[in-house]
Amino acid sequence: MAQSLAERFRAAREAFEAGMKLGCTPREAQARLRWEETHRRLEARKAQMDRVSRPIPITTACEVGAEGESDNLPWWKQEQGGMA
């Protein structure tokens, strides 16, 4: 990933400031920041997948027809004549 010099300095400053807040080294803070960013993206992706993958109700021909109509039954549920 090609970063400009300004982006690298910005990331180093953020890691240094986070290290000061957390009471750890800038490297540990940088790892923590990366982990938090990855976790945030993962949670956002999970939320997106949950919104997309809602179950869609499926109605079959059996459910649509009135009760007692044998025309709407699938072939394996229809009465079989002569197979005893």
C-alpha cells in the first residue's frame, strides 16, 4: 500500500497520541488502532449482511390452492393408484 509521507506522519502522530492516552508504546497503540479499525469494518460488514440476507417467504402451489384441491398437490403427495 503506497502511502504518502504526510499519511505516514499522520499515522505516526495518531499512534503516538493513542500511546500516550493508553499508557503504552506507539507500536502497541498502532496495533490497537489497526485492530479497532478492522473490528469496526467487520461489524459494519456483518450488519450489512444481516440486512441483505433476510429470509424471503416462499409460497408453493400447495399453500396457494384451497383445501381439498388435489390438483395443487405435488406428484409425490398425489394418490397413487395400483401401487400396493
